[in-house]
Amino acid sequence: MARITIDSPFGPLTLTASNGALTSLGWGPVAPEGRDPVLEEAARQIEAYFAGRRTDFDLPLRPAGTPFRLRVWEAMSAIPYGRTRSYGEIARELGSAARAVGGACGANPIPIVIPCHRVLAAGGREGGYSGQGGLVTKHWLLGHERSELPIAAS
């Protein structure tokens, strides 16, 4: 396992890789540990994303999770930059419940790269965000991507 910390608009982010794949992105710094070439590439791609020069990621990922969570994270990864989907839409696609999709979003070990910020609650409400800063961070990420937030019905 190898780890590095990079700067972001939200403060330090820690990237962890194992056996040539990114396994987690966490909030806050840690001391560097080991080496893995995927970490250098992940750092370059994430920095380019924050600088507005990159709209997607091309990294080997290995998030640890249940088969259901892996399916949710795959569905989230398919949401294009600047677009959003609802928990309910993903739940219907997977034959599940919106609350279960929300739980998988909250357990996402590689936020930003696996774009859980692109998943909204019913009616276009932002829903939740488990990353540092909560909804402020989610709103920033959506604004950075210039996502159009649907207006909730009154």
C-alpha cells in the first residue's frame, strides 16, 4: 500500500493505492508511505480536474465494497461531467431502493473520482455528501462542473 497527500480547494486529500490501482481518496493529510506509480498519475489527473483542464479520470480503481455498492459506484462513474442523476433513477436502474443507493454513495471510498457529488435527491435537491465540508463541498463540485441543478417543485 502507498499513500500521498495532495492539495485541493478543500484542503489536503490523501490518495491511497495498492497493487497499481487507486483504492481510496480521503480528507486530510497523512505522511507519505511507499510508492505506486498510479498515485503520481492520480495526483496529476485530480489537479487537472480542479484546474478545469480535465473532465474525466482514466485511472485503475479498486474500491473495496459489497457487490451492490460496486454496482452503484459503477453507475455513478457513468454520470458524465456536468450532469446529475437522482438516487431514485440509479435505484430503478439497479432494481433497488433510493435509500440503499444513498448509503452506497455515502460509503464511496474514492469520492470526486467516483463522482458521488453528481447524485441528487428527488426534485433536484442536493441530498447529502459525506466528504469534508458536506453540502458546501458538493455544491462547489457541482458548480465547478457547471452542473445545472434542477429546480425543486414547490
